[in-house]
Amino acid sequence: MRKTNIKRPYRPALRGALAMLLCSPAWGQQEAEADTVWPAAGKTVDYGALQGLPDWRGIWLPMMGKNPKPEIPRLMGKYKAHYDEIQTLINSGDPEAQLKVERRASACEPPGMPGIMTQPYDIEFLFTPGRVTMVQEAYMQVRRIYTDGRPLPADPDPTYNGVSIAHWEGQTLVVTTTGLRDGGVMGRWGITYSDKVTMTERIHLDPANPDILVVENRFNDPLALSAPWHSTYLFSRNRSQDQLEFICAQNDRNPIDDKGNVDLVDTGQK
Amino acid sequence: MRLKSAAMLALATLAVPALAHHSFAMFDMKKEVTAQGVVTDFRWTNPHSWMHLDVTGKDGAKVNWALEMTSPNNLVLGGWRRSSLKPGDKVTVTYHPLLNGKSGGSLIQVVLADSKTTLENK
């Protein structure tokens, strides 16, 4: 519903744009370009600026097992307690550790940031004026990264992927993300963040190999981390295949109970 | 010790956040079972593809098994097609069985009896 869209942090700016629209004799000639928070309402669009951006075409496959090993996080409070619990489980060899890390209401529930970047499926990037859009093949998830100069919202509603703004530093896209949900997974094996986390990604091609994409992450979290935590993801380019449809509800036979146990149903049926 | 190593390997291989859909804790990842059967159904669907096959036990009883695979999106990278299996195909399957004893599992590979083609689930 359109009404839902209007309830965004930029509502005052949009209200102004709407007021101008309503007072204007012609919708196509409205003067909303003065509203820098909603560049899509501007009179002109500069597609030519896209020519200066790097070639990120193709689909990018996660190089699982090739990513640099991240440092041990300096966690605090309940986030450290959770991490320690998981590490104890792992060190005990308890195969149930995975269940205790992966607590979801549904197997089709997406991981949120930064897990959306590291699912075992490809990602692709689309460049349009004022925006970079990333599409994750798994569950056909979308990240909207705004490069139009808007500020981060002061008090965003926490969401799976948060709010992302970015700018280009040469050929590197520098993305800042806030508005993430408390308890979201920051890294493997129990590394979680609070809803005060700020995540910065530096995304660029490997200077030594333009078919490798490097994503360097930095997390700052005044509640969960006593020092910034870093991780790096690598992706390899495939120029000859397209993303495929992925409807998770099509044939999901893996219900999760309230204890986090995953089942496998419809066995032994013809 | 061996069990611990196998469990750790499973954890490391299937670790968060590389997991897409669900954990594999319901399967006995330490155990690999090989069986011959006849395909009764092949579902080329997300989030997982599935094959069903009738396996006749030593007692002569026929049991229908359901074996989970990864998604079509990943299977196509390994040479699978939606037509790779069809009802009536005689196959040899290798899989990790369910821990709860039900007739289901996670497919490792399937070998088609006629063409000797081997398709891996990865």
C-alpha cells in the first residue's frame, strides 16, 4: 500500500513534495527537485554519470572457504555471553550447536545483514542514478543502497537489512548501514550485534584480478563491541549466467519448532 | 574422537552464515547409506529439489524414500536439469539418513543405471 511507503523517516520532506504536486497545475512540471532527500522527484536525471562507475556486471559467487579468517571479536555484555556459549558448544563437539546458533521462526526467513551477502548463492549489482541495488539470488532478496546524498535516518525502525547509504571513493563503494535488528548475526558462530550497530562496507574489485570482488566490513557497536570488528568477503565473477528464480515457499518441507529444531516432512510419500 | 571430528566437520562445512535454508542437524552426517531403487517422483523446486524412490528391502517390502537436494539454482551449476530424473528410472543413491529413522535423507549422489551418469548434490 502506498500509505505504508509514506511512513518513512523522510515523511516531512515527502509531504512537502506532495504539497507542491497538489498545488501544481501539471504533475509533469512539478518543482520537487529542490527536495534533496527525494532525488527521484527531481526534474532531471543524469544517466551519463553511471559511465564513470566500475564494471560490476555479471553474477558474483561467494568464495566460501577463501575469505580471510576474521579476528576474534571483542564483545561485551549479553553479546559476549552468547558468543562464549556458542564457542563452548563448538569446542565440545556438540552437533546441536548449529541449532542453537540458527534460531529462526521459519526456514525461509532471510538472515538479514550481513548474512544476505554470504548465503551460498550469487549476488548481482544494478547501478541507477542515485542508487546501487544488490540482488541476492537466495529468496530473491534486495538491498537498496542510496548514493543520492541523503543522510541516514535519525531513528530508523530496525529491519533485517537496515538502511544503507553510500558514496564512491574512486572505484570503491563505501556503504554505511544502520537500523539493524538487535541480535542479528554479525559473523559466524555467535557473533551478534545490537540495534545500535553501524556497519561500513568498502566494496571494490581486486586490483590484481577484476573478476574478484572484495567486500571489507567494519562493525562499530557501542553495546556489543568494545573495539571495531572486521571481516572480509570475496566473490568470483561469472559473466555467462543469470540469476534464477527462487521462491522459498514453493516446496518448503522444513518447519522449525519453537525450540529451533528443524524437521523434514513429507518423507516416504508418493 | 572420530565422532567429534565428523561433527566438527559438519559444523564447519555448514556454518552460519553460509547456510541458506536450514541446518543439517536432523541428518546423520557421519553416516552414508547406498541403496538401489526406482524413481517415483522428482521435484525441481525451491528451496530444495527432491527425489522420491521406491527401495525394496531384504524382506521384500517396498519403502518410498524422500531425498532432499540443494536448490535447482545450485544443481544446474553441477550439470543437473529438471529432466535429469524421471519416474521409472533405476538408480543407485548415496545419502545421509535422517536421525529420527524416517525414510528420508540428504542426497550425496545418484547414479543412473542406464547411462551410468553420476550426478552429485552440491
